[in-house]
Amino acid sequence: MRIARWRTPGSERGEGFVVDDRVVPFPEGLTVADVLANGLDAAHELFRRTLSERSETTGDPGTPLGDVTLLAPLVPASVRDFVAFEEHVEGVSAGVEGRSHVADEWYEYPTFYFTNPHTILGPGEPVQPPVTARLDFELELAAVVGGVAGSDGRNLSAEDAASHIFGYTIMNDWSARDLQGREMKVRLGPAKGKDFGTSLGPWIVTADEFEPFLDDDGFLAVRAEVRVNGEPIGEDLVSNMGWAFPVLVAYASRNARVVPGDVLGSGTVGNGGCLAELWGRNGDLTPPPLRPGDEVAMRIEGIGELTARVGEYVPAPDLPSARTPSRARGRH
């Protein structure tokens, strides 16, 4: 089952199911947020009822996908982005530290950062990057949290967390690596190196559709690949993650909550899931950083393809540096 949001040529917005090559609106004015909150079982019942009622009353099979513009499949409640692929960490560290290295702490728990839910982009929507010399993409699979009756999403075990995964979508965590590198030297971030845009889509595929892809250890053995301007850049199996998705959800819920509409990114896959990994391994900016006009196409087995072009750089107003010396002020 696939769930999407879209806009018609008349600028009307729709939310509903994707059935074959058509979109079918939810009944009764329901939204994706409503469906996520009600949980996966209720979504399946709604799907059956929607198709049955439309067939019996109107015979309307829905609107062709080619006649609508897909939007981001949800407005996230929050976005946590993990770093769950060891190979990615090794490659990027080579560019930052001059050697391939994975900190011992990486193996203890799945680390994540929060990114901006207000700069979410949909399929085909161009990213408008800041002025940067090292624009990059990040190929990720993202879990979408749904409601579970009787659970408030706090301090979940990995087993309980699995039932909170409503479905999955493709995620492109756009990154300005030069800005990110400066921020990380302050021992905080990433911030402006990341929060200008995160692409999601093209739709949410419900978790039950991925059950055939689960390996013996509970990891999703689906292939992920990325191309830039039609040229293959990287590919990996999502099952190469250090932790399965239920563990990510459970960790996110520790002394906190996961709620319907939360998005949890896997982190960048290895083997060329981003340019920074390849820069670290190659010792130079090969392949080159993204430029305005470049097209990034990501495909993940079981979901489909998420494509976007790079728009023009957007300069921001200058801001002053910290006043100096600042540490001595106000001590007398």
C-alpha cells in the first residue's frame, strides 16, 4: 500500500492512496497525518473501504499519476537522521581526519541529529542551496512512525518499536559540506550545512510490503542506488546498516517520545551513498561537488525513485562575527 500527497493542475491539493498508476483521495477529508495517527491496521481497513465504495458508487478509478504533481508524502512532526552505516563513516572520516576511522562510541548506540522539518521538499522539487563549494546529497531510507493503540511512544523496546513503523520512504539529506565542516569544529551541529533542504518521497510504502525483504537478522535487504545526471555514483544494500530500524526507533524513544509523523533516516548508505565518502577515499573532489542544474536520482527497491534538480545558490545577508574579546566582559 502506497500513500501520497499531490497537487492538481488547478492547484488543488490531494492526499490519499496510490493504486497502480493512479491516485485515489482519502474519504471524508482525511489527511496523511490522520492516517498515520490511526495506525497501520486502520489504514489497511480504510484502503479496502475506499476502493470498495468508489467502485460501487462512482466507478471512478482515480486520477492518473501523470496528471498530478507529487508533494512530499507527509509533513513530518520531526526528523531524526541517524548515521547507521559503518562504511559511510569510514569514508567520510578519511576526508576529515586524513585516515579512515570509526570512533569506538559509534558501535555503542545509533547516533542521530535533528534536522529541519520546515524545509522538506517533495519529488522533483528543486533544492535551493546556500552558497557552497561542496554541495552533496545523501542517499537514505527513512522510516515513518505511525500510531499504536495503548502506546505513547516512550522508552520502547526494539520489539515494541517495530509496531510503530508505519512505512518507509526515500530520503535525500542535502548537505553543504564546507558549511558543515566549519560548524562541526565548534563541537556542535550539523546546522546550516544541512537544514536548507531534505527531500522525501515519492510516497510512503507501508511496512508490511517490506516483510519479504527482511533477512534472518531483521534487516531490510533492499538495494539503494543513486545517479547524478544519469551517471551511477553509488549503490548499497540497506541491510548493511549497523542496526535494524526497530532499534533506531527504540533508541529515539529513550527518555523521549516517537509520535505519528516522525521521520527517522537511516543515515547515508555506504559504497558511494554520498560524494563526501568518495572524496575521502579518493583524496580529492572526485566526483565533483553538485552544481546548479545537476539532477540527482535515487532509487530504493520496493519504493521507486526520488529525483530532484539543484537550483541556483541563494546568498544570505552577512552577519557580524563574535565581538572580541568576549570572554572577559561582565566579570566586574
